[in-house]
Amino acid sequence: MVDQDSYIHLARPLPAVPVPPQQATTQPLNVVLHTQALFSILDHSLRRNSEQDRVIGTLLGVRSDDGTEVEIRNCFGVGHNESQEQVEVDMEYHKTMLALHLKANPREVLVGWYATSPELNTFSALIQNFYASNGEGTFPHPAVHLTLSTVPGKDIEIRSYISSAVGVNPDRIADSCLFVPVPYEIRYAESERSGLELIAGAKNNEDRKAPIMTDIGALEKAVEDVLGMLDRVSNYVDRVIKGDCEASVAIGKFLMSTVTLAPKVTAADVERMFNTHIQDVLMVSYLANTIRTQIDLSNRLASHNFEKKDAIAAAAVAAAPTPSK
């Protein structure tokens, strides 16, 4: 997803110190935003104080070997106070949290920072220069600045930038830079698809809530989605054959490769394999419940504490004479 506004791409200036050739590149970056980081930023925005216009935080992730792609995988919020005259950022908290995150995730590195406002001002340049600085920043790599527009009732607008130095007075270097837009994309793993679809299903409800489906309900929805996709593909192929729409070579190649990967089995074989799988699942579930019940019963018997009065009562019952008939 690339911002469609008009802008000029400027070559990122190379650092003054010698760096490996694979790191000293002037190519524009491609930013990949993972859903985990995106939801963390949105949660931080929802929890901000009412008097705050925006919140900021640190972005963590990995870089490609040539440095032209940055994956934003994690983030954490950083406290700050902002007014018309000055901005104060809790850098000690940032350094502490950064050290903890890097210790827990050694493969991740500092890649930039985010703000929940599309506005770029002098304070943004000041913070950007800190994150891109030598030593504590991302130098010699550029720092990525991610902005999110979180206005209630409107769509979320995301933009990503890197910065380029501009020729200004030396006294204004710290709070001056040129933000250069770079393309970005939102990427998620296949295992996250079901959760994201469940969250997206709540947007059409007035209470913005979506019930968690059972396994059978999820299976039914998956089958309905597959049938819907097959219907769309069939309709498209019919329109192309009839000449109602123009054929696409890319779509044709994709459909051909997909069809060739599908196993050649009959409907009866598919039904038989499905029923067999269901029986295996039910058997495993039954055995798991039986073992769980047996373990729980054994734990109760092993942890039962027989009190002294219970032993005396048992002895008294054993010593009592048997009544004559």
C-alpha cells in the first residue's frame, strides 16, 4: 500500500563514516507492518489521556540483508508531554524498555518510532533525529517513522517515512529534517487469518462485538467461503468465455497452476476421507477426556487427608459386636 499523494523521493545521504557496502544504500525502503505491532499501536492510542492529541512509541523489527526492507514486528509506547512550546520524551524509559525487548528478542533491532497523528512538525523532526542518531539510534540505517490517523468514525490512515537532512542553519539541525514517504504493506501470517476475520466481522454490528464460533461453526464458515470463491471464479470464467469481459493472462496462469495442484479425487472419496477424519478426531477427544478424568480422580484420592477421627470411627465400627439375630 503506497500513499497516492504527490511527493519527491530524495536520495538518502550516505553516512560520513565508512560502512559496509550492503548497508550504505540510497534505495527507498519498503516497510512491512505486522498485525501484532499494528494492534499494539491502536491499543496504545485508545488508552491515551483525554488531553493528549497523540501518543508515540518505539518500533522494533528486523531488516533484510541489503537493508532495503524493514519488518516492524513489535513496539512499545513511550511517555511524552507535548505543548506548543516544547516536547518532553521519557528517554530513560525508552532505553530501559529497549534493553529488555532486545534481551527477550535478540533477533529484533530498533527500526524507528510511531505517532498516532498524521501531522509532521518540528517536534516530529526532533524525535526523528534522536531515533536516527549515532550510538542510541538506528545509524547507519534510516529510522522509520510510522504515522496513524486514529480519528473516531474515520478510516485508519497509515503512512511511513524516512528522513533526509536538509541544508539549514547549524543551530536548527537537531529539529530539522525532510520526511520522505516510503511504501509500506500490512502482512499477517496464515495462522492469524481466522482471528483477523473474526475481528473484521464485528465492524457490521452495532455493539462492535463478534461471538467466538465453535469448531463446527468455523468449519461451516470455511466451507461457505470456499464455495463463494468457487462461484466467483466460475462466473468470471463464464463471462470470459462469452466475451462479456476481457481475459487476464495473469489470472489464467494463476487458475491453471491452482487447478493442477488440486488432487484428482472423486466426491465419494472426499466424503469418505472426511468421515474417517471426523471419527479419528472424536476418538482422540474421547480418549483425552477419559485420561483427564482418571488423572483428576487419582489426584483427589492421593491428596485426600484422612483425619484421626475418621480412623477412630473406623476402628469403633470394626470392634462393635455383631448384633445377634
